[in-house]
Amino acid sequence: MDAELEKLVEAGKLSSKAAGQLEKLKPGTFCLHKSWGFGRVREWNLLFNQVVIDFTNKKSHPMQTEYAAENLTPLEQIIKFHEQFKEPEKQLQPIIVTVENTAARNQKIHPELAFELIMGRDDLLARVPRVHTTHIGLTISKLILEEENRLISILPKLPAAKEKRILQALPSALGPNWTERALGLMQGSHGRMVAQIPRILNEAGQHAELRTTLERSVREHSATSEMLAWLCNERESWSELVTPDLLGAIFSALEREQHNAPGRASKLHRTLVEDRQLLGDILRNGDVGLARDVMRRLQLSPLFDELTKRSLLARIVKVHPELESMITGSQAEEKAAPLIVSWSSLEKRKAEYEELVKTKIPENSREIALARSYGDLSENFEFKAAKQMQSVLLRRKAELEQMLHNARGTSFENPDTSRVSIGTIVTLRNAETNMEEAYTILGAWDGDPDRHIISYQTAIGQALLGHEIGETVSLNTEHGTAQFTIASIQPATPDRTPAPSPPSESAVEAVIAK
């Protein structure tokens, strides 16, 4: 045995079995790893208890000596293994039978093992065509179909390459519904799968479906932090989604995370803080009023420490220098621009506010009092969770108060149809295809893109406002920038909802008193 290995064994830093295996993995030896494939031992660095391997896609990869001994197979052993198969068909067939029987037995208890075994069997059948399956119905497609509802928990347990193979098999396994299922997996999965699925959808020509799902999840603030982190990192390919709405979705996701796992910084949190260009990219083409609202939300947010808040606020000021007074206090803050909203959407915001101050915040106060009675606040999870929720509720309360203060309700009756204005239906004609589509432009909280109803604050709304019939505007589409001619302008259906009364001051005072 090598003298250095003997010293490690004598010192108790390496087992005799591992030392014997490392003896066969000297520098220059070719080896095989089950996940990274073939490699060559580059060097031993026994002083730091490491073996350095050059894999095909992982050069100079360090491994702990014990791990290397257990997981690397010297090429010499692989050659001897293959030499045992003088008649591969006869000798491998029993192995196929054993693999298939094991996969069938483990499908319900350990489905991830069943998937790995069947993929390994398929690889062997492809290399040795004269070997055959004994379970004709035991296929990857059938496993996917039978385990469809459990895929979201199975796939993260598989190596990345095998996870990708299963995702690529979704179309043949699930038929026309595979796109919907893949998008569902993306919305509830870990980071690796969130990155894999868009590539597979794009390869299959499903870019439009992916875009629609991303738009909806951002608009509804239902996107997971993993999805949003991926979208931020890939924003050059999704520039039409990089709007202030994306920032709202990010804040909502971070607040959910803080409530569910307080004290743990997520990938999305790190992306927002460490990517110094992200905030600027999101707000660059937005209205200054939206940037002002974002700054207020940041200042009230419990998501960041004060130093991080100031850094994020400074990035916004870099894009909108006129907002510097909001953090320096050197000038009186400019009065926020009023929000034009429908009476119905204003009523919904008022109802949300009433529920918050009359129900949710008082309930949270009782939860805090109950949790405090358990004692030992340093180890009291219930108390910490209730306090975190209190921060979220109070921040939302402050947001709603500001929104309701700035809101100006309207029924959109008698709009100015001589030009595009709030409360009009605009028909656009594509200058290249001559196809027409109509948009209804309503208040700040009235957007419903599925019905082509958009807020006047959106990029499309801002681009159209003030233009007359016959004028041409440039709009971003999923295929790039296109030219549209305004074909007609008509009044939208008025909002007949009665004007709401102001928020209950007694309710507000009751909450503040607590």
C-alpha cells in the first residue's frame, strides 16, 4: 500500500477498505462515477483529505477520500466486469428480469427507484438488442401516467439527467394535456425543475402557453419564489414581463416565504439584493408614480434590514432621480398622483381593508397574546410566527390606506372618444397582418388580460392613451415590436356599481388603539 495512505489509516483518518480502493485510483487512472461519467484521477491531495478528478464536464473536481473510494470505479474493474459476459444475451436476461421485478414491487413505495430501474433497463435493452423485456407494459410512459399526481415529489429525488428524461417523455405519456401538467409542475417545484421545464416547452413549440402562464401568475401574485428567481435571471428573454407587476409578485412571494420559514433567506431574496441591475430593469420603463409606490412599500416592508433597504431604494433613485427626496427628506414629498379606479374595484379594496382591520389584525393580536402566554419567547415558534404575520398585516394595512387615499372612483361614463382615454374600447389593426384586436382601457385595478381588459397604467395602456383614430403606435408582442393602427375608439360599458362609502374610521381607530 502507498506510504501516504498507510499513514492516514494509522492516524484513523481513512479506513483500510477505502485505502485499498484508493490504491487502485492513483493519479492518471481512469475511473467511472455513476452521475458524472468517466474521468481521470488528476492528483491526490491527502494533506486536505482530497482526491482531484478531471471529469468530462467537471475539470479539477475535488472529492473527499472516503467518498471517492466508495463512489469511483477504476476502469480496470469495469473491463473485468464486461469480460465476464461471454454470452451477454444469456447472462444479462436474468438481470433484466430481476430489475423489472424489483421496479414493479417498488413502484408504490419507492416510485423514484422504479423510474431509475426502468430507465437503466431501457439503456441496457438499447445496447444489447437481443435481450428482451419480460414486462411489456412496464414503461416510462406508463409509470408517468400512473404516478402523475406524485411526480412533483418524485422528480426532485432523481438525478438531473434522469429528471430531464422523464420531463421529455411527458408528451408521449400524457398526450394533449402534457403542457398543462408540465406548467403545473413548474408552479410547484424546486429550482432545478423550474429551469428544466421552460426549455422542454420551448423545444416542443409551447412558448405561447408558457408565456400566458407566467403572465397570469405574475399578475395574480401566485408565482412561486423559484419561478420568479428563474424569471429574473432569464429576464432578457422575457422582457415583456419585466414590469412593475413583477416586483409586486416578488414582494408577495417573499412575504409568503417569511411567514412560512422566518429567518431564512431564499434564492429570490438573494437575487433581488445581489443583482444590482434588476430593480432598474423592472422600473426603467414604468411610470414615476409606480416607482414612488414601490419605494413606499420598501420603506414599510419587514423583509429587509435597514442597510439593505437603503441600498434597494438607492437603485430606484438611480432610475428616477426625482424621487431622491423620499429617502433624503431634503424636500417635501411630491403628492402622489391620483389613481383612477372603477367603483367596483374600489369597493373590493374597501372590503379587503374592512376585513383586515376588523377580523385579521384582531385575530392576530389574540394569537400573539396566546403565544406570549407560553413563555420563553426565544424558543417560542408560535410567537415568532404570529409576530411575522403581524408585520405582513400591518404593512398591507398601510398599503391599502395609501391606495384608498389616492383612489378616485369613476363609472367610466361619457369618455372622450375623440382619442384613446380611460373608459374606451380601442380596436387595433396590425400593419403587417391586417388582423384586428380590441382592448378595453379601464382603471388601475381593473386589469383582466384574458378578456383584453387592461389598466391604463400598463405599458400598452400608456402607449395608447392620447392617440387618435388613424394614428400608428408601436407595441411589444410575443414576437417582438409591431406597428398597429388605431381603427376605432368606442365607449366601454359603464360601471354601474354604487359609489362606496369611505373606510370606517371607528374600525381604524380600534385597530390603532391595540
